[in-house]
Amino acid sequence: MGFFSRKPDFQIPACGIDRVETITIGGIQQTILIQTYSTRNPVLLFLHGGPSMPLPGVSSRGKNYTVATNTKELVKHFTVVFWDQRGTGKSYHKDIPHTTMTFEQLVSDAAELTDFLRETFNQDKIFLAAHSFGTLIGMYLLKKHSEKFHSYVGLSQIISWTENDRAALSWVKEEAKRRGDYKALNELEAVGEPPFIEGYKQWGILRKWQMKYSTMVYNDDQIKHPGLMKVSLGMLNSSTYGIADVFHSFYSGFKLIYSDEFIRNIPNIDVQRDMPSVNVPVTFIHGRKDIHVHAHFAEDYLNNLRTPHEKNFIWMEKSAHLFHPDDTALIEQHLINELSHIKAEVINL
């Protein structure tokens, strides 16, 4: 799957595009990857998770598996754009003002990038997909600019960070009891209840035990996932990434984004409250084994979502939060199927 090989999993033909580009977004230099077999293909912008977890991102150049989708077939049908968001990966700069590392700025950056792609490829609308934290950016982008998108696909869709933390804390406590892990129980009892807004130290307790209990990846006797470590280390062998870029993804970027102010503002992000209706087709794709982002919030939201368009909820049976390679192949096909919305728009004109 190309985790540790610099040899690409696929080649873009000469008539297409295979380039990393640095452009000015929100007043700073940020880096995108553009890959496609044809410049005539519809544009698909993919928003990575985190914050500061740029997978899929610029390091995914030429790689098929990306934790959220495969890309080998995707680039035949779309002009696929991966973006290292402000302050992470190849979009990290030591002089980025901390005051600009806000959720609102990330949404604004995404809107500016959307307009850049629409203008560059002469398309009134593009397709939008997102994973994990990127799904919050994606939904607020739709709230402000739905007319610029054909459809939206949210993978591991978050609805309310605070309510998800509440469900996650409950699960982790039960798991600690099952394991007889009294150190974990003591720390989890002492941390209080969400929202965790006192600062990174409080906010990080739940994350610490989620990671120890492997909420992001699912493995059993039959289902084998490459794992977060192996996938992340694959960034080191990216043709477009160096050690500094990996460092900026998992250390410098984390320090930059996870300020006390950013953490205090997390409870203000609430898709259920702010987006009771959406004016584009919406699909949520969720791992059946995902206990990192709890699916019932997304299911409830989609059931109650007011929209004149199609809405779908799709399960990936082998996956937790980071999708299994077998499921990313299925996700790739679901994304390709989104092209049907262009035909639907033409019919409805």
C-alpha cells in the first residue's frame, strides 16, 4: 500500500496535473496538492482532520490509501485537491500569529481556497469531502457558501465536539473499569465533565486514554489495520515531505493550534444548532467500529436535517475512526458516485 516506499502507487499521465503548489490563503503561504488525469475533471476538495493531522494531505501525493479514501481511481474522475491546513505540515510557519489559529479562520481559509479552485479550473461549483475535525470546517463552509458546492461527504462526521467528548468520556470510563485500570479511572474522575475548557492539560486527559485504548483504529483476529503509527510514519517517505514537515504536523502544529483560547471556543462549534438545514446533497460515512467520534449524533442530525436534496448515511463495517484499507476502496467509489449530482442539477435546470 505504499506506506514505506517512495515509489508512487499510481502515475498521473502527462496530460493531467500532479503538482504541489504554495498559494496565499488568509494572508499566509499555504500548500496544496493537485492530482488529476484531466483538467476537465470536476474538482473535489478534501479537508483533513485534526486539527493538525494532515492525512490525507500534501504528503499523500501518489499514494492510494490515505486513512479516509483511496485515490488511485479518484484522480481519474476528479481533480483531487488535498490541503495542509494553516499551521500544519507544509503550511506551518513559525511566524504564523497565534491569534489567527481559530476555527473561524480555518473556515475562512477553506472558503478562499474554494474560490481559488473555482477560478483556476473555471467551475461554478466543486465537490466537498472531509474527515473528522475537517467535517466541522466542511459543515460551516456549507452554511456560508452552499451555492459553491455540488454535494458534501462527511467521513466520521462530528456534530458537537462537546457532546462527543461527553459520550467518549463515558465509554473510556467503562473501558477503564472493564480493564481494572485504576490509574485511568482516577484521572478520568478528576478531570470533571465536558466541556473541557480550562486548557490543554484538562482537555488532553480524555485524549490520552482514548489513544491508550485504541479508539482510532480497530483490529481483531480477522480485521487487520496498518495502524496510526505505520500510516503516520509513511509521511517520512513521501516524495513531497521531509522530516521537518512531519515534525510540524505532529509537534509544532499541535502547539500552535491547541491554545487555551482555541480550546475555550470549541463548545461554540455546534452543527445541530447552527445548521438545521443544508441546501446540498449530504452523505455521512462512518466506521461501524468508531468509538472516537460517536455515530449516533451524526445519525440523529441527518434524520432531522431539512434539505430538498438527497441525504444518506453509510456504514463502513471494518473501520473505526481511521478507515480500514478495504473500506477506503469502498469510500473512493462512493465519492465517484457523487458525480451523479451534476447530472441531477442539469435535469433540474
